[in-house]
Amino acid sequence: MTGQDDPLLHVVPGPEQHGVTRHGLGLQRHLAAAHGGGVELLRCARLDEVRDGALEGRVAAVQVTDRLVAGDPARATSTWRRLVAGVARLTVVLHDLPQRSDGRTRPARSRLYALLAASADEVVVASRHERLLLAAVLRWACPRQAEAVLSRTQVVPLPIERVAGRDRAGHAHGADLVPDDPDDPDDPDDPADPGDPADPGDGVLTVVTLGFVYPGKGLEEVVDATALAARDPRFAGRRIEVRNLGRASEGHEDLLEQLEARAAAAGVTWSTSGWVDDADLPRLLAVDAATVPVAAHRHVSASGSVATWLAAGRRPLVLSSRYTEELASRLPGAVRVVRPTELARAIADALADALTDAATTMLDGTPLGPSWAEAAAALHEVATRPAVSVVIPYYRDQRMLDLILARLRAQTGVAGGLEVVVADDGSPRAPDVGAGPGVDLDEHPTPGAIRSLRVVRQHRDGFRAAAARNLGARHSRGRVLCFLDGDTVPEDAYVAALQRACLRAPTLAVGRRRHAHLTGAWPPAPQDELPEPAWLDEGYRASDHLRAADDGSFRFVISAVMALSRSVWDAAGGFEERLTGYGGEDWELAWRCWLAGADLRHVPEAVAWHDGPDLAGRAEQVAAVKNVETLRLSPLLPHPLVRGRGWTHPQPDVAAVVRSRGWTPGQVVVVVEALLRLGDVGVWVEPSSLPDQLLDPRVRPGCADATVLARARATIEVTRPVAVTRVPWTAYPLDLTATVSPPSSPLVGSDSSGVRVTAQRHRGRVDLHGEQLPPVWLPRAWVEPVPPEVMVERWRQDRP
């Protein structure tokens, strides 16, 4: 639980009449009632008004839709990155998710929503339908992170709580109705006179819709269907009207006259009430004022207006959609689902039924839910999970585990709390953490800093530290993910120091690993201390503690004392589980994190003590162990310091794509051959037009796989038949990324060469940090056009 010293900050933007705002404030009342000072409210008209640093170090839950972030998607992106910088833990409650009906605005909205979701530790949506909409957004905008983000996306349905004291006629007696549709797009103006409903005895039958008037709400369909229903002989002598309770959304006032004219041409009347105050709403939703309630949204994702009808005790007609079918399944009998083509007949039948028995549109004892208190409790449970996760790979060393857990309980300064996951790599006997394997201790708090402690296990199949760490990470929820080896004991400020580094920006951080014979006494006695590895200290000093990291800095990352921002973990995808045996998996992960755009940082104040000497202190083992590690890594990590020079592996250092549609075979051969001369390059020809006689393991048809691109330092895309004669780097470079980085990069903004060169790290910086991609085109002078009638033999002769 988040306590008084670390309260949950609930951010609710928007004017009080806005649907998202009303939803958030409704939850806030119940959060405050249940948790008192453990929940704070931050109100603002729009999120771009929130001051810098307002969420820094806080555990926050933010109610958000794109229109309440900033005035346009471009500003919304920068606003959101600024807002959540440094937040200790973040939950976003998403409303009005992008979908096909958005038309031309869909791509920009999708990119924004992908950022909102990917930057959060937990995502809350209001329906399974919305989760599917989010899945489509993520798989389009950020496919590498999509599954990880979806794994932490929770469905908390909109609250639907019956109004107290409602009689069969539908009159309310005390209690608030559910706020209007959180997904309605715009803010209301000042309340208008709601008008008086028709007298029940005047012979008027009403078909009533609820909420803002805006395109796509289905109001035209309701008008047309009601006009057809009015021709039914059962309603001879009866006047039938269509009414809407609510006002036009900003910018759509013209729809009011259009709907009035459409209804008049069809032989019925249509009117809207203007803004309706909460105090007036119950009588306007009652059966004597609204004969048939209808919600005809075609593209609704989670409807507050439907929830309002249900809370008022009414059973509305709704058009069949993925959301309404989900609602009907979750709350059997609560809604009457009809196909769009059957709406007129359904309205006619509902009007006829109402003449016979008004209770046919009433819910009576139909169960609803969740209640406001239940929805608030679900949000609180998700939002206040621990902010930092420590994963400890374990194998048969209970003494050291006891010491590590004792020091983790003593951690100080951790914002948002700490969880520990012990990942057992198939020990004969499960580790003892006080509860046994697989048991979450959230309900049995341990003393000290640890709020949650659990054990997860995998079967023994050799040394699989990478797989064990991934297993632990899958069972963790923190915004910062720390890895601590089972023979490495942290000092009391260790976790907080790494957390601070990882909250400043998307970061892979490494602490200071000291060495001693850990006999059980704490801290280690001076006589038990052992030398630290000099090569690490030299690497950190030479790179200003990795602030000046380059392509070779992966060598200074050790998983025994490592932490990552969750966004970096998602982008990299975790440890490579094919790497079994001792060593190397931390370098391989650090390589992919670097290419994914992560900052690298050495945090010397984050100190942990390794039991025993570094490998360098065991001279008789160093050569054998390191050589095996190098051979294990070389197929996956193409840096020359690991792979060497001249070797060929399926994973290249540079991935080249040749767009050869319409080229002659001679052009393809010359262009591919020029690329292969550049060093450790793999070539993909799309569409495949390479002669069958040319078999080379470096040349493949189709497109490069995403896992290959994630490990390659650069991609070269040849879009015209030109031979690349020069690139910014020499063959097998130690620091390729720097050669294409401003301000020294020779790449240009013009595509006159037809060859695009993109550093994988630059592409990652765009995704992780929101940076602009620098120029990516080779200068025109660095390529040579290849004519269609090229004679390959002559070309080779003239250009040896």
C-alpha cells in the first residue's frame, strides 16, 4: 500500500463538465474515502499547464485522452515526455483510443497513444475492446515493445452503479448518476436550460439519445429509423419525437440544424436539450420522459452514456459492435443489442412494448458493476505496485540469499517501494524466503524496504542465468528493473542510486562492484576486502562514467550490478536465452540497449560487494573462460572486439537492403558486390532478383528480420541502381555510430544519391527519447550510377 509518506498522485485534467474529468473526479472521491491522505489530487485544465517536475519522484496515475494533453499531437508528444520525466511509477488511464473511424487523424493519434502506453508501467483501459484497439496501435507504432506493454495493460470497466431508491417508473431518489461518456470528444460550455419533458398524457412517444452531438454518434441513423418506425399502424394517432439530452460538441454546432432538417424531411421531429445539469438528469432519463433509450454509436470504445442509462435503471437499445457485445456478455440482460439494419424494427417494437408495459425498458434486478468503489480500488491496486523490481538469479546458496535479502530490507531512499523476485535456476531445493516458491508476499509484508517478495523457478538445464533473469523480469512490475547476482550484496543506498539514474532518462546503469570474502559480518572488514578489477575502473574513468560511451562500451556493463529503465528493457527485449554457460549475456544485452538508444551510466555510489575475487584475480581460469565466452558471443555480437575481422555470420554488423524492382540482373550484381566490399555486411535483395548462380551466405532474398536489425549498427538502403563507393566508416570500425553522428557526420538531407544510411542507435533515440533523426543520405559523390546495360566483367576490370 502507498502510505502517507509516499502518496499516490492522481492527475485529472480538463474542465469539470468533460467526460474524462467527471470520470476521474468520481474515482477520486472513492480513492480519497478509502485511502485518505494516501491519495493526492492534481487538477489542471490541460496537461501542458502542469509545471516541470510536478511528477518527479512520485507514484502517479494520470487520466488521459489526447485532447487533454495539448492542443495538437506534435505538442502533445513533447508535453507528455516533459510531464513524466523522472516519475517514480506511472499508470495511465486511457480514454477514446484511436480506431478506424478517426480517418486522417488516426496515424498521429496512434503515435501519441503508443507513446502514452509505452511510457507507463501500467495501462488501464475500460474494455477488452479498448485493449484490442491499443494492441493495433502498438503493433503499428512500436512493434518491438507491443507485447510487453500489452502484458501490463489492465481492463477496469467504467463504473455502473444503480441509482439508489429507483421505482419501477424510473424515478430516482438520491445518489449520483454515472458521469457522461468519458470518450465524448470535447468540453461542454455553460449548462443550458434542459427544458421540460413532454407530459406523459399528451400522446407523445420519445426516442431519446444521450450525450454530446458529434459526427459518428449515430444520430442520423436514429432519426431515420424512428421515422420508419412511426409509420407502424400501431402508432396511429401518436406523435413520435426524437430527442437528445446534451449539447453539440465544440465545432459541430451545424449538426443541430442538419438533424432538425433531416427529421422534418422524414416526418418526425428532432431536438436537443443543451447541457443538462446533474440535478435535472434523473427525471429526463425516467421512462415517462424517455420512452425508448437508444445509444447508436457505431465506433464506441467504452461508452459512459450507455453506463448512464444503465445506472438510471434503463435498458437501452444499442447497435451491435465489439464493445456492445462485450457489455452484453459481461452484464447479461442489461442492453438490447440490434444490428444496424434492424434498428427501425427494434425501435418500433420497443415503442409498442412500452405502450403495453413501461417496465420493458427497465432493468429491474439486472446486476450491474463495477461500483465506483470497486473501480477505484482496482485502479489503486494497479497504480501503487512497487516502483523498483530487484531480480536475483539463484542457485543453491541459501546463506548468500539470506544476506542479500537482509540488505535489501535495509535499503533507504527508494521512491515508490521495492519488490524482490528470486529466480531459481533449478536448484534441487527451492530457496527459502519465508513463504516458499511461487508465493507473493504482498499480503504478508516483510519488514523494511521490501514490499513484495516472491520466488519463481525454472527447471535445471545447465547454467541458464540469462533465462533465469528473464523469468524474474516477467514476474516484476517496477519502472526500474535491477539485477543483482546471487553472490553480490548491496550497500543500503544501492537501489536508490540506480533508481535515480534510471529515472532521469531511458538508461542502462551499472553500479560499482567491490570484492571481499563475505564471512557474514556486515559491512565487510578491511582485512576481507579484495582488489577491484582495474580494467573496469579505467574504462569508467576514460568514458566519464559512460557519459562519453561509444560502440565498444558494452564491455563495461556487468549484470551483477545492473539496472535498466523499463522502457529500455522493453525496447531491447531482455537477455538472449540462447547464451548458456558462464558470462557474455550482459555484454550482448548492453550491445542491444546501446543500439536501442539507451543512455549508459556508471553509478559509483551504487555499491555492492561480490563474494570472492573478480575473474581477473583467478589467472589460471581467465584465458579459458574468456575465449569460450568470445566464441559464444561472436555469432550475435558483431563488434570487431568480439567477432574479429573477416568472419561471416548470419548476423552482420551492417545490414544492407537493395530495392531492386525493375533493375537488370547486371545492376543487381554490381550493386550487391559493391556493398559486400564494405566489411561485415549482410545484403537483403527485395524483391529477390539475384541470379541463382550467385550463392553467398551474406546475400539473402526478402527483408531483414527485426532481430537482425536490432543487433546491426547501421542499415544501408539502396533505392536506385548505384554502386556505393564510400561510406563514413572504415571496414570493421570500432566506433561506427560516431562516424554518422552530428556534428561531424558527412551524411546529408538530400536523397540525390539514392542511398540511405541509418545508425540503429539514432533510430532508437527517436523512439526512446523523442529526438530528431539526423541526416541519413550518402553524398551524391559517394555513389556511382550503374547503367541497365552494364557488363559485369568490364565493370570489374575498370574498377579493380
